[in-house]
Amino acid sequence: MPPKLKINRPDLIESLSKGICKVVFRKVTNGQFRSMYCTLNEKNLTKDARRYLPKIFKPSQEDDVDIVPVFDIIKNDWRSFRLRTVEYFYTTEELIKRKEIK
């Protein structure tokens, strides 16, 4: 496992909005690692899921900026993770090079 990643929310949101990404993080509840293929790219969302995008890109003052909502393309549903628990983040380009996506 690579060393803990330092990434900021705006860069992460930008990468997610461009395509499918993979995030590896520790679950808050039990500390186990989890990986998730996810996106915020409209082309990769179901029609029903698209209606939630405006709230994600314009969070309110009350929203916890540590929580990042994303669309899990495997579970076909919205999920979230905490930015502080991210161990590694693969962009679309990295996933293509790793042959995890086309």
C-alpha cells in the first residue's frame, strides 16, 4: 500500500467530475480498507442520480467538507467517504494505464 495520500477536496472533485476514479480509504466504522470505483461525471451517472449533482458541486455552509459524496459505479448508488481517510486516489488516466478501465 502506498503512503497516505495528501489530496485536497477541489482537486479530488475535479478528477471525479472528469471520469471514473478509484479511491482507497479506511472505513470510519471499523478501520478496514475499502476501494471504490466512483464518479461525479454526468455521463457515468444514471438519470435518477444526476438530480443530486447540483448539491454536490455547491455544498451548503452546514455540509461537512471532510465528507465526499460520490456515485459508486459498482453498487450503482450514491456513497461517501471522508477525505481524511483516503489512502490512495487513482484518476481516470491512472486507471487506464493500469488497465482497470478502458
